Amino acid sequence: MIPWVLCCYKQSESLCQLYEEKRPSDPTTNYTAPRPAAASGDPHITTFDLLGYTFNGAGEFWMLRNSSVQPVLLQARMEKYSDGGVEKLATIFTAFVMKDQSSPTIQV
């Protein structure tokens, strides 16, 4: 951002043209947006590769564990669903914990 400000923001047009010649903007024509992943209900899960399934395990599970350059971690707790004191076969999400390399741990 600073080079653009120094060359283009309230500067001469010739300097800005030189900047744009040396650092052309990327029209994002080759950008591929990440696929969405989701989880809801008892729980129905859709993975990043669009695989959908239902998982009724009780416990704490890794929903996302990325060990690339900037690791991102997402853990979920699932417990048996109880309706008026009667336990059902389904489980529900009861807690989430998220952490990345540069942030504090977030618990919901």
C-alpha cells in the first residue's frame, strides 16, 4: 500500500503510470475461492471437498487441523442429545475452540 500512496495518491500522473507499469494490478482471473465447509443439526457435516455425511459420535473432535505455513485449528465438542431427560441417538455440537498461529484461543 505504501508504494502506491507514494507514487499515485496526490502525485503526478506520470509517476503513477510508471508504478502501474512496474506493478500491474491483479484482476484475480486465476483466483479460485476456497470451498465452503459446514456443520449443522445432529450434526450433518459437509467437508471442504463437498463430502456430506452425518456423524453421531460423542466426544471432542478435530473439525479442522491445518499444519501448513499458517496453522489453523478448530475443535468441536459433541454430546448426546437429550429431549426432556430422554437421551436420543443423535449428538449435538455443544462447544467449539479455534486457534491460529497469531491469535488467542477462542472458545464458544
